[in-house]
Amino acid sequence: MTNTIAIVGGGISGTLTVLNLIKQSKNLLHIIWFDAKNQFCKGLAYSTTDEQHLLNVRANNMSIFVDEPNHFVNWLTHNYPQYSSHDFAPRKLFGEYVLATFNDLKNINPFITIQQIAEEVIDIEKKENIFEITTTQTYTAQKVVIALGNFLPAHPRSVSKKFIESENYFQNAFHSTIIEKAIIKKNITVIGSGLTMIDVLISLHHHSFSGKINIISPHAYIPQAHAENALPSVKPFIEENKLYQLQELLSLVNQQLKKAKTEHLNSQSVIDVMRPYLPFFWINFSLNEKQQFLRHLRHKWGVARHRAPSESMAILKKLESSHIIHLVKGRLVDIKSMDDVFEIHFSDSKIGQQSFKTEFIINCTGPESDYLKIPAVLVQNLLKNKIFTPDSIHYGINATKNGEISPDFYTLGPPLKGILWESTAVPEIRHQAKELAAKIICN
């Protein structure tokens, strides 16, 4: 008998699940793979055509296979030898690599058949021992993986809502027409100051934008650059399997940062040493500790944890020195549409409420993680029918740490952020995909 598994989502999470099923299955398995935008193997993250958009992780840590750490580097060496293992390769090339790997492997396992369907899944229902998956048709499967990836950011909080309908407001910072429309403006505003903002600046600079760019965020934190010619790393300081309380861990990190400064060590390595333990810490924090982290430490952690290549940060510095960038610290209160401009009202804790005008707005506030606020039809139907529920902090879906939502119904990647916290990057997702494929095959 051939088992059928449905995988909803063609991005990196769905792709790595498919690839690991191909590598591991020794029994007949039919995979029905859905992606509404027909971006199989790339998704939103790696569909960019701008070669200036670089990976934020060096090539030597971007293999899609846990047991083949040099897989991506070997592919680069063969196809794009100008890049070394130490380089931050273009995201466009990484997308090519994932697609090429799928094409190489899709027919290699005689037990596997794959059916790719470029349609939107609008509902999933459990009927006795099978799931019914609805698009314009109905499909059935014994098991389902929802690999939903990241959703677009929420619209900025605002008293007025008319701006959302404007052709000069973009919720998707990677929309195909955004740069051609932005470069003819004299004054644009980026809401959010994280890594997506860096990508937007790079594209604008690459297309010779000569106007003014306002960057507004509550804390005005800017990502750090990856350290080049780094100082020696700190020594391991985490005790294996110890249950740390949040305050205890924060104190320990601050001690290590002070030690790194005093002893001329690489301060970024303090965070890097912690990375393998982060899911264990997060799972064992109390709900109150998680909420404290989100209120007081989330933005600082984002700056420490998420870094950009030095060549990307050099462009930001160049734009700063040319006075093209104006960094604004403040919380948005209102965005009013006024003829051909927007009037942005924001609150600064020191000065009070202020405003400025801009012609163009790009939303770079980061993906929406609260599933109660995600308008996708599938998400709303699954919530309504109680197929899944939000996790306790509303940062994803309630599931086990291994991605099991309910018997034979699984997820991985960004939907597990509320459970594992660090669950959005390839180094985490490749482990999840390998383990999930093994679980699916064995059950």
C-alpha cells in the first residue's frame, strides 16, 4: 500500500521536508506538494532576483543537509567558483542551489512519487483516518505537514487606515515593482530597522536612488555586521542540560560580554556559543519569563542575534555619511493619506508627538506571527475548525517541540517560533526537517 503525505508550502521548510523524505524513505510514498505561488524550492525568501541581496550566514553553514555540511559549498565551487566557503553568497544563488538539489534528487528514490500542485490550499479536514485537502479540488492523504513559512508583516498600527489602499504603500518589501516605483520619489520611509530594511537600502542604492530615506522604529536599533578577522571566541560557558531562569541567563551573558571586552575576545561569539542551547532554554522558560523577554529583551536580542554581511552594512554606512538616511526613533501613532503624500505621526519618549511627510512607505516590520491576525483563508479555516491553535505567546502554532500538532499532522520552521524561539533559519530548519521526515516514515 502506498502512503500519501500532503505538504503545504513550497518554501525552504516544505522543500527540506520533501528532500529528507526522498533520502530516508524505504517504502512506497506518494507526496502531494502544494504551493499557491508556484515558487517551489525558493519561496519568498529566495525568490529575489537582486544579486546584491546576500545570505546573512556564511556559505559553510548553509548546507540544506545535516549530514552533508559541505553540500552548498561544493555546489558553489562547481557552479560559482568565485565564492568561497567563508563568503556570504547571494540569496538568489541559494535559491538556485535548493532548486537544483531537488531536481537532482526528485527521481532518485524508486519508492517516491511527487505531485506538485500550484494551487492555494484553503482548507484541511480530518475524516476518520485520512485528511481531506481542499484547493479547487479535493485531495486525500494519511499525513499532512503545514510548512507555511513566514507571512507578510502586519500593517503598521495607525488610527487612519486609508494608507493601506495606496499604491505608494508596500506591505511586501520584496514586491516585484517596489524599486521601480520607489526610485522616482524624492522622500521615502522604511518602517522597521532590521535585516529586511538592509535589503531595501541595498536595492535602492544599487538603482542609484538619490532622494531621502527615513527609517523609523521604536528603538532605532540597527543590525550588527558580522565580524571580519574576528578576535578569539569566548570559551563555552553553558552547563549542559541545566535549567536556567531568564534573569540568571541574562546575568551570565552580561558577565561574558564584559569578559570579552576586557580580554579582547569576540563579543559576538557569546551569542554564538549559546545558539545550540536556545530551544532548550526557551522550552523550559515559564510563560511569565517568555513574556518578560518579549517585553524587555526581544529587540536587543534581535540586534545581537541577527547580523548582516559587512559589505551590506558598508552600504548603510555610505548612505548615512551621504546624509541620505534619517534614522527616527519613535512609535507610530497615525499615518494619514494626504493627496500625493503621507503624514506620519509618531511618539518620542523624550520630545513627545511629532510628524513628518513622505511620498512612499515600505513595511519592513517583520513577519506577522500571531495566527489570529493572519488573514490567509487556510489559517482562518484551520483556527475556526480547531485543527490547530496559537501557542501561548501567539508567535506561532501550538505543537510539540518536534512539530506534532496532532496525530499525523505536523509543522516545522517559523510556525514553531513560539515553541522553540529560534526556528526560522536554515541551520535550525534542516535539523527539524530531517527529524520530521524520520518520524513520518516510522509512524
